[in-house]
Amino acid sequence: MTDNKNDILFLRQMVEQSVSRKMKTPADFQFLTGVIHERCKETLSVATLKRIWGYVEGYDTTRFSTLSILARCVGFHDWEDFLANHNRTGESSNMILGRTLYSTDIPINGFLAIAWAPDHRVQLQHLGNEKFTVVHSENSKLKPGDSFHCSCFIIGEPLYLDNFVHNTDPPTLFVVGNKGGLTEISRER
């Protein structure tokens, strides 16, 4: 059990940045359980995540194994590796966040190209408020006209498309690059 609140707070921030979503509602915590399962093949309950984020009252300590799962979710080996290697000055960790492009850095109506293995490539247009539409697609299930929300794109990490809309299907969560992550992120003119 551990209770190092500052380190846990920084880990929470890294998790939120890596999944492109702030944990504010029950749906956010449900989303996070899916991301953790996808990335780590581990399960953390919604109740546990809510307690760690202070969304509900709970214990003042958190298990090492729970923190290790969250640390693995953002690219560390375990909780001890996170404690030994994260930057305690509050700046972003170069391990994951140094290769990140945030949606706020892309102008409204600006274009972005992303790619993932083996030969998938998609051109996106930023519609504002972290919403994107697919403009062009090569070898991908994403098709022109599809739309989704995303706050950041990270090289080497899968891309989680929130509120993904394809044709007339209801919005869903969609993941691209789940084997090896994104291989290219480039802003286009």
C-alpha cells in the first residue's frame, strides 16, 4: 500500500493525457477501464478508479499493484519504475508525452496526417473543440466523412477515438494502431 499523493496526482495527470480525456464523469471512468484492459490486459474496477481520482470517498492508500497497472498504462514497467523515472518537476515525461501533438496545436480547419502499421494512412481535418473528420483514407477502416473526438496524438501509442461516428451508426469508442501505436503524426498545410 502507498499514499504518496503527489506522485499519484502526477500519475493521474499522465493517464489523462495519454488517454486524451479528463476523468470527470462515470462514463469517463468506464472508458478508462476499457483503455487499461486494451493496453495492459488487466482489469481495474470503475469504483477503484473513482476512488483514486477522488471522485468518491475511499481509502487513503492505494495498492502497489493498482498503481503499477496505471503506470504500465502510460509506458512504465511498474509503480517503482514510475517513481524512479518520472520527472517530478511537473513537466511532461519524455517517455510518452514528448512525442505528442495536442489538438489545441492544430488550427480549426487545419489538417493532420496519421499512420500506423502495416500501411494505414489517414488525413484528418480539425473541426474545432477536439473534433476531427476523416478527409482521406488508405488501407483503413476509417472512411471519409467519419468523425471523432481526440485531444492528443502520441507516437508509439494506440489512438483512442472517442464518439467515433461512421455512417449512421451510433457513436462508439474506436481504437486504431493497437499493435505498435501510431507511426506518423504530421501537420499538413
